[in-house]
Amino acid sequence: MCSRCGKAAEGIPPTWICSVENHTRHYFCEGCARANLRAIESRLDSAWW
């Protein structure tokens, strides 16, 4: 599931972004990743976006 919007993964394997924050893996769907691309590239924690 997407850590941002809660969308369930469809298809195997999903083409999602994986981020490790505070030793925990977070997965983000394509829509959330595209909407927050600059924050992801700036290496901001997901709490900031």
C-alpha cells in the first residue's frame, strides 16, 4: 500500500518508489511520487510533503 494515499498495489511488481526513513521502508505509488518529485529528489522526509 502507498504510504501517502493508501492505494493498493496492482500488478506484479508495482513500479513504485521506495524510501527508507528512520530505518523504515515506505512505498509511494506513481501518482504520489510524481506529485512530490522535487521533495523526493531533495531527500526530504515524507512528513514534509
